[in-house]
Amino acid sequence: MLFNCITELDLYILETALKTYKEATEKAKAERYDDKKMLSINVYPSSILRTAYENLLIKLIRRQKLISGKKLMLEISEKTLLPSIVDHEGKGLESFRSIARKYRKNYDVKFAVDDFGVGNASMSRLEEVDPTYVKVDRDILHFEKKLGRSIIEYLVDLKYDFNCFTILEGFDECSNFSLRELVVELGVEYIQGHSLGIATPEIKARLDKEQCENIFEILNWRQSSNRNSG
């Protein structure tokens, strides 16, 4: 019964999110900034095992064309241990790996491990999910500087061992690391946080000129560009 409730919720979230995304992209196109963003949706591993989830995905992507598969990222919730997954059809971990591979191959859908570093999200989960992205829990940005730096360096290097990229979540003015430290010194490629942009139900144009100039100044990129061009 619990799995049924979880799957029903995930089906509702999937359909609602994709329909909202389609409306937002149409509005963005009408306002002349047709820059389609990646859509991330949280989903329980048990729902991925359900035929109903794949059938709805096919309907929304292939038939209704609400989104291109390559723009969709499914974030695996840390609340369920993958090795213990068994649904009503008797599908388990091996089935999850097989289905995840099919999603990537047939629909171009990407996977992410959410809140890495807390709950059940661990190194073993990287092997189980084989994600494109690893979303790192914001608590790491508040660790003691030496420990936090070591962890972030290790996570950034995951792209060499696991062929996946790290996304740091929750960056703000209270973080123990500056934007320059994260991007320039530690090589972090993706950062999320309210100080960089607040989530909205609409797809907005790129950062305005003033915002870009502020970020470039923090990173000292402008001075570097001037030196290179001179």
C-alpha cells in the first residue's frame, strides 16, 4: 500500500511538472528567450521500477512532446535504500539498474543522486545509479574549512572515476567558502543557491548585465580576460 501511494504521488508530480514546464517554455519562447533549461524531478527508486511510470514518461515525452528527454533529469531520493527495493512485481536492484540504463538509452533521460553525503546517499549509490550528476548536500559548505575543502576536491574528481558531475546545493552568504574558492580554486562546475538566483515557476532569461559583471568581478575573470587579450 505504501509503494502504491508513493508511485501515485510520483506519477502526479511527473505529469504536473512536465505540463508546467511546457507552458513555461512556450511563454519564454513568446518573450524571445527560447533558452530551454534542464528540468529536475525527484522520484523514489521504487517508482522507477513500476511499468506505470515508464508508460507515463513515454506518453509525455514521445506522444505529447512536453519535453525532450535530454532536458529531463530524475533525482533519486535518498530516503530509500536501493539494495532493499522490491516492488509488487518482484523487481529489485538489478531491475533498477536495467531500467535506468533503458531510460538513458531510449529516452535520453539523465539521473542524479540527490543530497549526496546525507541519509542513504553514499559512494555505493553512485555505482548503483550510475548518475550523470551528483547533487551535494549544502551542509558540506558549512563544514570546517580544511575538511570541507578535502571533501569538495574529492567530489569534483568524481567526473574522472564515475563520469559524473558535481552540483553544490545551497550556496549563500553564510557558506564557509566563497564563490571564487569554489569555482576558481576547487573547480566546481555547477552551483545552486539563492544568492545566485531564486527558483521560480517561470523560465527567465539569462542573468542581466549587472549580475554577470558582479560575478565576473568576484571570480576575477574580467581582469584575467584583459590580460589575455593584451
